Amino acid sequence: MARDLEQYLRPRLITPFCPGCGHGILMGLILRAIDELGVDIDDMLFVSGIGCAGWIPSPNFNADTIHTPHGRAIPCATGAKMFNPKLQVLVISGDGDLVDIGGNHLIHAARRNIDLTIICANNMIYGMTGGQACSTTPQGAFTQTTGQGNPYRPFDLCKLVAAAGATYVARYSVTQPLALIASIKKALRTQGFCFIEALSPCPTQFGRRNQLDSPTDMLKFLMDTCITKEEAKGLSPEELEEKIVTGEFSDGGN
Amino acid sequence: MGWKRMKSILPAGSYYFSGADAMAEGAIAARVGYFAGYPITPATEIMKRISVRFRDTGGVFMQMEDEIASVCSLVGASWAGAKAMTATSGPGFSLMQEGIGYAAMTETPIVIVDVQRAGPSTGQASRVGSGDIMQAKWGSHGDYQIIAICPWSVQEAYDQTIKAFNLAEKYRVPVLLLAEEAIGHLRERINISEDIGIFNRKKKSGAAPFGTEEEDGVPPMPAFGDGDKLLVTGSTHNDYGLRKTDDPLVQAKLVSRLDKKIMNNRERIIDYDSYYMEDADVIVIGYGFTARSSLFAIEKLRAEGKKIGMLRLKILWPFADGLIRDIGTKAKAIFVPEMNKGQVAGEVMKYASCQVISYSQTNGEVIYPGTIVEQLRRLL
């Protein structure tokens, strides 16, 4: 069954990700969602920007893919979708690409409620360029450019995109694979702007600077930190500070 | 695919249009399917007319959050099969440079109108300039080629917009229409003919979309959804679009083809008009609005028996190097009046062996014929 997904991969390519990277897991979960939905991958367009997550679809997915300049995945996707609404457009890119340099495009596409699905692989850091802080780096976290700990608060991406008007907004970690597959399927079936924040570990750049040296430590950190909305209900604000709440934050009335 | 004659969208006849109206109508005549833009003086009128006209013609109009988004959405729309266009002015053109390089690298046909205003920076938003000539050529990083067209009348604003789409489709390249504020806001009577020549991009399923052995160097371009499983990337890529970011041979081959597909075809692309050139000792090289003033000046001086002529460049990039070299061997002097600090004059100096005099005016006003007469009298 696992090898069935190879039909969606371009032949003779090797995974570009570091050992322990969560993007390979996410790649598999996206393909499982597409497979379970029975969508014809030739009717899909995969759009990605610059950075590690941009390499999830491009060139790996055996379908139409466009790899854009840094931050510009959503405008490119907008142009393609608006001209040919028959294309099922899935944007897969990283937090730095979609939210830092591309943040303005993100909120405006959400406001317009363009019929796009966005999967933001959030590893809380700029991985490809060597581990610099970004707008999703937790306050206090160590990165190449925050040697004394990140002084700034991170964005809550789901609140940001929901407030901008997206139809469907959800957050899951790659350590919650079944929920993430279900969420991707729901987003692909939902009309309007759908945004999924997929937390993905980066042991190479984030873990090693933050006492999470091994890939398993990083996965354990995400498993311990990510809680469901129900689990969050009984916690005090101080306890919640240490946690990441996962689930659907706007379900488009579904 | 290729050339065909198509009916004009507007009924044939005579119209009283602004340059902006004419560029919008030229785009519609060329079957523009997607327009994205961001408001900016003095180019907004193009967007305004397109947004209204698309209700009849069925195009897709998007007002984007900035010019970066506008140009990048053009690339997405073009790969989805659209003839795509935006219109802007200097500050927006600066923001678009990233997308122009991306379109050049991905060989995406797009048309960008730059209604030039007086810069630098915000400058004089509603005043004229032509300070974006070098930016058009060199604005994005790395080595690439674009085609830049420069209209001098409202008629040409219409005709050359159609031409811009044809060149973009033929050579799979961003085509820049370097209008000036004075052309965008000029109102003149123009003629629209019954039918027009339209070039549509070549398609060939299964063929390499980024490599060709054809003489013109332009590969066929399928669209998203055609089932070609396209790989489009701004990174260095092989003939099939697969990233090859550390292969010196792939990089050299790609950059060389992007250059050659324009430069080897430049004799076909270059376009100009000659005025009183047969016996001229002094030659004015003009383009855009300044060429209009220059022609008035030349006709006045001709009436006095002065041997003076003009070469008007209708295509600025690729530059008419061979033509200038040829003229430089015959003329005593070349005079280049411009609403910038000698951007084209510098280029003329590279190729002309005779004396080249640059006249520059950057006060946000057009150069009047009287000024050019006065300057030329000093030479004659």
C-alpha cells in the first residue's frame, strides 16, 4: 500500500530533505489525502515558493508544478486559479516564504477568499539558509540570528489567517498524521481559501540550537507540546503558554 | 498557434482616444485574457478601462495588493494559458523587477506597460520622464533579455500593444511597453482596422518546454492542465524544467539560450522609422514623445536648408546596434535628446564612431521643439 503512492511521484528522484526532517512525512500525508479523495493529480496544480518546504511538490510530485520566487507562491497561484478555475490549486510552502516575505499576499488572498488550499509547513525557522529566526520562531528560541534568544513574539498563523477571512483554517503537527490527512482532505473539498498550518520538525537548524538534538527529541517535543482544543480547555493561560493548540479554527460552516 | 488574422474587437473606424485607452484597447484586440494591476499615477487609466471592458470581453481582472503580486500573478495566469498584462509606472516598475526576471527565466510571455513618470523614487507622479530605459534592460539580477517597445503616438500605443503581445507569445519573453506620461495622457484620433495579425504561442505536447533545437531558440509552451506534468521554476533548470542548481553546463546552456533567442533574432525584432536621412549630416536619434518634438524641430531646420534627419527607434531593447554603427560611419554628428540623463545616448556612444551629443532634460516636462531647434543650431 505504501508503494502505491509512488504513482504520484516523479520517477528517479531522491528525497532532498535532511534526516529527521518532517517535510518527508508531510509529503506522504498530502499524497495520502489526494489518493483517498480520488482526485486526478493531472487536474491539480502545485505551487510552491523558496525554501525547504517548496521542494515538497517541486519537482517530486508527478503533476503540474510551479516553483516561484521567494514569497510569491500565492500570487502565482491566484493568477493560475483565476484564469483556469478548473485547476485544483494546492500551495505548499514554508512559514518564512508564506508568512514573512509573502505575508501580505497571504492575508490578501484570505481576504479575497480565493479558492486555494494552502499548506504551510511550519518549522519555526529558515532552514535552507542556515537557521535564521522568522516570524514563527518562538520567543526565547535560539537561532543563528538570535544568539541570546528570540526577543519577539511569533505570529499565531491560524488566528492571523482566520481574522483575514479564510474559509477553513486548521493546525496540526506531522505527529498527528491521521488528523492532518483528514484536514487536508477537508480543505481540498472546501470551496474558498483554506489554510493548514502543518508543524514540521527541523532538527538540523531548530533542534540542535534548542536542546532537541536528535530527530526523535524534536518529534517528542511536538508530541508533548501539541494538544487538541479539547485538551486545552482545562488549562490555565500559563499552562497554555507552553503548548500549541491544534485543531480546526474556522471550518467554513462544514 | 502561430500567426493568424483575427477580427478587431472594436468596430473598424476612427476613434478619439487617450494613449491609455489605446493601450487598453490594443490589449483587448490582442485577446488579453488576464489583467492584474495596482493603482499608480499615471498608468491607472489603463487598468480602469480594462476593468470595464472585461465585462464585455470576458477577461479576468484582478486588482492585487501590490505590483509584485500583480506581475507574479501574470506568470501563473500565463502558464494557465492566458495572454496576461499589467500596467504601472516607475515605483511599481521597480517592484516588478523580481517578477520580470522570473518571467524571463521561466520564459513566460507577459506584457508590462510602464507609463514612465519623473523619478527617481516617488518623484513627480503626474509629470513626464523617460528614466526607466536602463531599468527596463537591467532591472532584475542576472543576465537575461527582454524586448522593450516605445510608442510615440496614440496610434502606436494601440498598434504596439498588439505587437507587444505578439512578440511575447512568439519569443516567450516579457515585453515591456515603455510609454511616457505624455503618451498615456495624450489624446489623438486613431484608426482601428478591420482585422489584425495575432500570434499565439506554440504548443507541442510532450516536447521539452525549456529547450529546443529549433533555429529560433524558442521552445513550445504547454499550459497547466494539459496533462504535461510541467515543472516550472526560476531556479536553473534543464530542458524539462528539472532543477539543476549546481551544474555549470546546464546553467551556461540556459543563460546562453535566453540571451540568444532574442539577440540572434534581433534583426527581426528591431523596428525604426527614418526621416530625412538621405543626405543628413546631423542625425537625431529619437524615441517616444521626444521624437515628436524632434520631428517638428527637424522640419523647421530643413525648411532653412539644414541637412538634418532623424532615426526614430520604435524598439529600444534589443538595441539597434548594427544600425547605429552604420549611421555613425556616415553622419558628422548624432544628437540624442532625452527626458533622462542620457540613457540611450550612452548606448549610442557604444556603437557610433562619430561625435554623439546627449541632450538631457529632467524637469518633469516634455522637451519642446523650440528647445531642440536651439540645441541643434549650435551644432549646425
